Amino acid sequence: MQMQDLFILSIILFLVVPGYFASLPNSAIKELREKYDGYGDDWIFMPDGNGQPQVAVLKGYVPEARFFDEDRITYFLYTRDNPKNGTKIKINDKESLKKSQFSPSRQTKFITHGWKSSASSTGFLNMKDAWLAQGEYNVFLVDWEPLAASTFYLGPMANTGRVGKDAATFIDFLVHETGMKTEDVHFIGHSLGAHVAGNTGHQTTSGRLGRISGLDPALPGIHIFSTLETRLDPSDAKFVDIIHSCGGVLGYFQPLGHADFYPNGGMAVQPGCCCLPELLEACSHGRSYEYFTESIMMKTGFPATRCSDWDHYMGKKCSDSDVAYMGAYTDPSTNGSYFLQTRHQKPYGYAAEVTQNEV
């Protein structure tokens, strides 16, 4: 995306976003707008990589001299042989790849973060550890922190396309050098990272990715500027599943995948998120990766029912509908919108007792 395009987008964001946030019915947003000058017009609270709310400026963009520097995107490989100290591998670095513990016979997980976050954020390290505790995987943490750190939200939002293209090139490199099958690749992204995953799947040339999991895909800005080519959508992988946890505010509420899961209706406030309005949306936005990580360890932890909407689900009008498990082990044949309830604290899932952790 060119600087001139970013300038134009900043003007559009200036004009459109205020009306968008003003129209939202969420009571917490109403309280924040009354409490803070310019909230929802000039800026909003969004969570960083540790789930803490930070100010995201919605107007303007400050260009960076090294805007497209590839060295600002890093790939760290973790396996059971090196679960704590990841191996840094660069695109076309055949020697580092050869010396690493990467094996094309394993399934490969890519995990990436969103705005003001990094691969070293606790939530994503926990997810990596959960995968390695459960099986033999190649787990890559994709770190684009330097391109996600700007307080001016429009810059990191625009960078999702560039990071996705870089990650696609990295996957093509792995396929060419190791024989890895793209169908064995599962890309997991939170917030803006979900759109990084979508852009990766869209731009990978060596084959379609097996699966993309979008964890509360970011909404602000994306809903105005994106197209099916620049945001996550079902064409980006053979199977795309979504967990909505702050829908309509920080994350998308509309279905974006083959299977869309709506815990507690998919909106803020998720159970257990309280009590200051500054914290509610940030907490709810982060619940998506908390639920997903828990599901890695508890395969049947989040049974969800296919239904048309939350009201019908709560009214028990979908009791005879299909049931699917939200999270890490969702069956790739799952299709449609699914609803479920969670607990207020860990464990969040309402699983029936499972003795052998089998679906």
C-alpha cells in the first residue's frame, strides 16, 4: 500500500469511524464516550499482547522510514526438542532450516499476534506450549511487532497485507526446500493477526493452506477498507473457522469462515470480564485466544450448537441441531454458525467428563 493510499484511507477513517462507533448499542462504549473526549471518534481502547487496554489513534498516520523492511518480520520455530528457545529462520536461509528441528512429516502450526503485540506475549507462548504438550508439531510464532507497534492504528492495519505476503513466501520456501504439504499447515491469528493469516492463505502459491483459525478478527478500519482479497474469508484455506468474542466492537460479528463460533453470543461482555468499561472490550477480545488455547488441552471442552442466532439458541429452539466443538479440533466438515456458553473463569469450557481426551 502506497503512502498516498494511506493518506486517503486516513481521511476516510476520519469521516466514517465516528459515525460507526456512535451507532453501536454497547453500553460500555456509551459510558466511555461520555467519560472521555473523542472516544470512538479520535481513538479507542484496544488490548495489547498481554490483554491490557492501550490507546489506538484512529485518525492520521505517521509514515516510517523502514515501512517495508523484511527484517521486521521474524519466524521462530519451536518443537518438542526445543520448546523454549525458538530457532530463528529467515526466508531462503537454507542452512538455518537444515540445522533446525523442522520436519515435514509433522503438522505445522503458525501463530501470530495483532496490534501492539508480539510473539513473546504470554497468550501466544501459552498456545505454543499447549500444542507441544499435546503432540509432535512444528510450531512457528510469526513476530511482526515492529510493524504492529504504532499507536496510529491505520499503519499496522495496512501492514497485515505485507506481513501476509511475507509469510506466504516463507511457506512457499518451506514447501520447496522440505516437501512440506500446504494441507498440513494450520495458521492461527488473533485480531489483526487473523487478517495476516487470511492474506497469507490468499498469497501462498504452492497450494491451499489446510486450515486458518481467526480469533476475533479485527473489525476497526478493516470493515471500511478491506475486500475479500485483503481480509480473512473462506477462500483463504480449505477450512476457515472463526471464534467471535467481541463482535461488532473490536472484532467482526458477521460470519467470516466456513464455521463461525459465537461463545456467549459472540459479543462483549464475555463472562468474567469486568468491571471497568476501559477493560471490558479488551478482555472480551482476548477471550478468543484463551478459549482456543484451552481447547487444545480439552478436545471436547466447547460443544456448540448450530443455530440462526443467539436468541434462538437461548430459547432452546435449536436443541436438535448439529453440535460441533469450538477450537483446536473443530471438524473440517463443520459449516454454519454455532453458539455456546462458557464459564466465568478457567476452565471456561462446559465439557462433559472425558477420561482419555478423545472426541
